[in-house]
Amino acid sequence: MRFGILGPVEVTSDVGPVSIGQPRHRAVLGYLLLHRNRIRTLDQVADALWGGAEPASARAQVHVAVSGLRRALRAAGLPGVIGTQPAGYRLALGEDDLDAGVFAQSIADARRALAAGAHETCIEAAQTALALWRGEPLAGITAAFAATARHALHEQRLSAYELIADAELALGRPELVTALLRDLVEEHPLREPLVGRLMVALHHSGRGAEAMQAYGQLRARLAEEFGTDPGPQLREIHVSLLRQTPSAAEPARFVPQQLPAAAANFSGRTRQLAILDKLIAVGQPGAVVITAIAGTAGVGKTTLAVHWAHRVAHRYPDGQIYLNLQGFDHSGPPMATAVAIRNLLDAVAPPAHHIPEGFDAQIGLYRSLLAGRRMLILLDNARDAAQVQPLLPGSPGCLTIVTSRNQLSGLVAAEGAHPVALDLMPPAEAHELIATRLGHDRVHAEADAVEEIIGRCAGLPLALAIITARAASYPDFPLSALAADLSSARTGLDALAGGDSVTDLRAVFSWSYQALSAVAARLFRLLGLLPGPDFAAPAAASLLGVAPHQLRPALVELTRAHLVTEHLPGRYAIHDLLREFAAELVEADDALPDRDAAAGRLLDHYLHTAYAADRIVQPHRLPITLGPPGDGVTVRPVDGHDQAMAWFTTESSALVAATEWAAGHGYDQHAWQLAWTLENFFDRRGSWEDWVQTQRIAVTVTGRLGDRRALADAQRGLAMALMRLRRHDEAHHHYRESLELWRTLGHDVGQARTHFSIAHLLEQQGQRAEALYHAKRALELFPETGEGSAYARALNAVGWMHALHGDFAVAQDYCDQALQRLRALGDRKAEAHTLDSLGYVHAGLGDHAQAVAYYGQAVEQFREVGDRYNEATALDGKAQAHQASGDSDAAVRAWRNALVILEDLRHPAASDIRARLTQP
């Protein structure tokens, strides 16, 4: 298969072109292709399409577009290309399957060939890349993201021509470069790299006057349109061509070779090394390259920087300088910039050279000595951008590598540095690191123990290095013993305590922690109380007991220090070993009442926000009574059904973890109420295992509290979740427990709700007479008014059970009554269920057109409220009605849509739909 965006968006399978369909589908596909192999949330896709002006139906339109794309791809024999992840969609694609990916690979090949002096190979690779262009990239797509994407792709195309020009110049063929670049410069008259290459080509073709004319035209246009001069790189080319000859002979220069030894067993970091390789602007006159490698303590920044510096050192023949700026050193404060500049001068100045006294004069001398040289400067362990900026070369030709635990945003913004974020090692690279150090045979023999070690070390290279060093020192020790040591230690930090401060994780982490402000340090400690895999700013604000706007400086400080990672926009995470370090600190430094107050505020944030969101998702549900949120709690405002469902989707893992944590730490009231708030969301999204898990917790804690009413409700909720998973015997047990508790309490509505649910369970099991009995008991016990839509839903249940018995006329009467009441009440979900019932009723009456209409309305309303499972069941009913009316094509379309949903939910009913699709 092949996907294309270097022209109109297209897909080609083994049998030919694939019809994508509507323009919206092409736009969504184009966006996902640009972000291939990365998760894109619904909100990100919507923002890309509408640029912040999304219509109310944006999420639904995205969902429809993705469903349409999946159908088209599946029909072309390309199933599973677009997957659904908890956070959104992911288009899985190899780089060779997308023309833009092949283009990027060919350009990388061309750069490598040019660096190696293989100029003809460089030209061939760049021409191969250019041959992939089919016209305007993303042609015909008007979505918000398209213009920026096109610009970036055009920039890549121009870089291919520049590579060809560099190779042709190196081969002594300036006339070909002139012919190649003339038209391009006319199209892009302000692109200085193109103009510079054209000037060099003209000069070497004996057309020096034209070279100066090209420079003058660019300078005049820049002055007229922007009031600026050409950049330093182009000015240097201009001066060089004016001089015609090299400068006077200079005395021999001292060539420093200061790089530390590279790690003999370096492995992994393939992606980061590829990024770093691309940053070297090979063949571009006057290129200045600064790269800033940033990451948390122990993540391997220095190891990577030194390894890469050795790999590219041959490109910098005037020497390599290394300086440890001691930004996070345990032995003292960061190196003063004045001391650093003197160290750098000692590295580059001849021994007899006079060093001036003043700081500014020393910087001037340092930059003068580097002028015209090609040198590599590695500034390791920087505290911040301010420490680094005076140490940067002022002239082109040098490569500066900076490492820091902090994000060096100032270097990126002011100096054009290229940020390279270094994160925890992916499992595959962590496995390779261990195998490289211990031998593949030893690792293969104890694969399970290796996986345990990787998990316990959280993918942190320093932790992996400590444990593998221990394993290497005791080659006869089984790796399972080391894994057991990691598991049995009080914390992973105990088992990963090295023999000195450099290899003791607590000490390494502490250097970053000690550099924090008091507020940021307190926030970091409190994050040790945080359940769940990640968090948003309102949760952290509640932990700290401040307003979100007051939290921001501390959160930014932690992010810049790489003690916290913003892994998605607005979502933050802290890796497991840092979390353990924070937990130790909060226990040691914060009094128990303060810890309890922070935990209570966090749980209040989750509970009150989830309750408000659930009231929007299902406003007709009987409410529960919450205590007021504590002082300092941020309750996130939720506006509308879509936003409520989006919040639940984003926070679901954190909410499950918070429920478990609350139950395990004495917050029983929070635990069962959190579980209660999650029921509707889990049911609508098909997260039934999570529903079972949280409802089991609710049963346990309500029993502990002695709250029989809450226990009865939790038993019913657990039974409903088990019923969704078709674990019928367990569901019956918990329904009986719930019903008995409601009877003991004399609570008619509670009994009615449980009878209502039992009816549906018995219906699933084919026990229709018993199901009808329980549906009627629910109708008898529900009051006609005062309990929201409960009575109307019971009317529908009785009608549905009559329909299953074949009493369609009676069923229609009950369902019509239910529909009338539900529309008056505005209960959209219950109305959707009733429309589904009426679809079945009219199919039974032989009125298939009316059945299709009712089922169609049910599908739309289930989709509107986010109930994916019932959307699929309504689609199944609609398909059967189409089939009965003789419209097989419409039936197949509906079944395919249902199958997509059920496969996403991993529901066993998917097999039933597959069977229907394969029937003749």
C-alpha cells in the first residue's frame, strides 16, 4: 500500500486507488498522515480542521469521518490502519508507506552522502525525493492545518534543491547549479540559502558581477519590505566573494581534543541520534548549529551528547572542547560564567596569547579566536540559558551542544537552538541496553526477569546502568534474583542505591530537587501522593490548595527541570522512580495533617468535577448528596455534554486510580461516590472492566461504612457491569443482594430500579416471561411523577418485553406512551432506547420503512449522548430492517458501521455481526 500527501491526498492498495469519499474524510486522513504513529485526540483533530472555530457537531463529524475512512480502508484490504487509543486515534504506518516519509528518508540519505563526499550519490538521492512530488501538497484541502503543513513540506522540497546545488558545486559544475537555481530564486527571492548558492555558482562560472547583483537585489528587497539586512551567513558569502582570495597566512593553531571517552557499550537512542544528525546543516555556507539536549536526572543526556560528539567530531577539524558547567553538581554551586569563559579561552588560545582582564573583553577574544574555525563545543550540565548564552560562538562554522536538566527555552527563542528532549527509554531500547552490557544469551535465558527489571527501573538509563553493573559484577547471579531484590525493596530507590553520589538515584534526584523554589519543591513533594498515571493543572492546584493561575509558575518550573513531563497538551506525568522520591520527601518533610488535607483536596477535585460532569451526561439520574468541597479545591467547570464526556475520557485512568487510592487510605466516602459518578461514562464507552473494578470497590467501602442504601446501589451497579460482560451468574447474585437490601430498607424506587435491571438480564438469557414480570414490577413500584424519567423508562421496558413475546400491538402502546413522556422530559438516552424498541416493534408489525426510520433516530441519539454500544445495537436493528425490506446494500453498510464500534469496544457481539456480514 502507499499513501500520498505530496499532491492530492491519495491511497493506493495492491488492487489500485482507494476511494476516500468526502472532502472532510480527506482532510482528516491528511492530518493523521502528517502525525502518523502518534495519538491524536478528538480535540486536536477538531482544532486542526476548524482552527479553534469548531461547530457544536465537530466531535461527531470527526467520528463520522474516521468511521468512513476505516470503511474505505477495510474495503481496500487495509484494516486496522487507524486504531482507537484511550486518548484518541492513531494511524499506524511505516515510513516507506507514505510518500512524505520516503521523501524524508531520501533527503537524509542525500545529507549523509554529501557529508561522506559521495556527491553523485547525494544528487541521485535528492532527485529521487523530488520525483515523489505530484503538485501542490494536500491539494484541495482547506482545513486549518493545511496551510502550515504545505509550507513545511515546501521547505523540505527546497532543501532538496539546496543539497543538489551543494553536491554539484563540490563536483565543480557551477553552471548546472546556476541553471537549477535561477527559476527557484525568482519564485523565492527572499530565501537566503538559495541566493547564497546562486551567488557562489555565478562567481565560479566567471559571472562575478551577476553574483554581486543577486546580492544587491536581495538586500534592496529586504530593506524595502522589512527594513532589515541579509543575515550573517549571506553577508559572509558576500564578503568572501569580494575578497576573491583567502586571508594572509596565520600561525599554526592549537587543536584541542577534550571530549571525554565515549561509552563503549552505548545503545539505543536511535530516534534522537537521527534528529541530531539532521541538525548539522551540511554544505550550507555559514551554518550555525546549537543543539540543546534536555531531560530529567539520570536519563543519559551526557552519555548521548558525548557519543554523538565523537560520531561527528571529524566534521570539526579545528578541535573539540568539553566543559562541565556544574549546573546541578552535588559538590557546589554552578560554574560562574566568568570562570567558564576563562576555561574556554585556555582551551582555544595559544599558550603565549595575552588574555585580557575584563569579562566582556574575554568573551570578545573567545569569539574572535573561534571566527573562521570549525569547532565543536560541548557545554555539559548547564543550569539555565543565562549561564550558556555568553559562551556561544559568534561566528558560523561551529557546533555547540548543550545538555541540561532544565528546558533551555531561552536558547531556543533567542539563539535558534534546536531542542532535543530526552525521555525514558522505550522498552525495546532498554532491553537492548541490558543485552549489550550483559550479553544476549544471558538476557534471552531470563526474559521474564529482564522485563521485570525494565519495569522496576521505569526505563531510566541510570537505573538500568546501576542494576546491570551489579549483574555484570556477579555473572553467576540469576537475573531473577536482582528482579526480586527490586520488587522486595521498600522502594525501588533502595535497590538502586549506587556506591557513590554519582550512581545513587536519591542523590542524583536531590540535586534537581534542591534547585527548586520553595513552592515548586512543595508541589513536587505533594505529587508523591498523586494516584493515576498523569494529571492536569486543576488537580495539581487542588493538591497545593491554590488557584490554577497561582499554580502555573511552580508547574512550569517543574516542567523545565524535567521533574514533570507535559506528555500531552495540558497533561502532566511523573515517572515512577521520581514519584517514589517525591513520596519519600512528602512523608519526611510534610506533617501528616498537611498530607491528609492535600489528599482530601485532590479527591474533592476529582469527585466534585466528576459529579458535575455526570449530571450533564445523565441529568435524569437520581442524584446523591456530596459534602461541600474543601477550601483550596479547584472544581473544573464543565460546559455541555461533549465537554463532560471529553473530560471523563481524559481523566478516566486517573479517576479509577483515585477510587482505588481512596479506598486504600481511609477515604471510603470519596471512594464509593467516585465509583458512582463513573457508571454512566463507563457504560456509554463500553469500559465495563473498569466499571466492574470500581463498583467492587464501592461494594467493599459501603459495606465498611455500614451505609446500606449506598451498598444496595453499589450492588446494583456491579451487577449491571457484570451483565454487560455477560457474566450472568455473578450479575444475578449481586442483583439479589441489592433487591434484598432495598426491601429491608422499604425503598420502593430502589426496588423498582433493581427489578428494571433484572428484567434486562433475564431478557439476555432468553427468560422472557420472567423478564416481563420484573419489568411490570418496576412499573408498579415507580411513581408516575417525582422520579425523573424512571416511570417512562419502565413503560418502555414493559413494551420491549411484550415485543419479545410477539405482542407487537401491546408493545407499541407502551412504547408510544414512553416516548411521549421522555420527549417532554428531555431524557435523550432513554428516548433513544425507546426509539430502538419502536424500531423492533414496527419490524415485527411488518412496517420495515417505519422500523428503519425509528432505528435511524435511535442511532443518531445514541451517538449524540456517546453511548457507543447501544449505537451499535441500533445499527444492527436498522440493518436487519433494511435486509427485510430488500435493501441489502444499506444493511451491509449499517452492519459494517456496527462492527467498527464493537471491534473498538472489543465486545463479543462483534462475532455476531461478522457472521451476519458473511451470510449469503
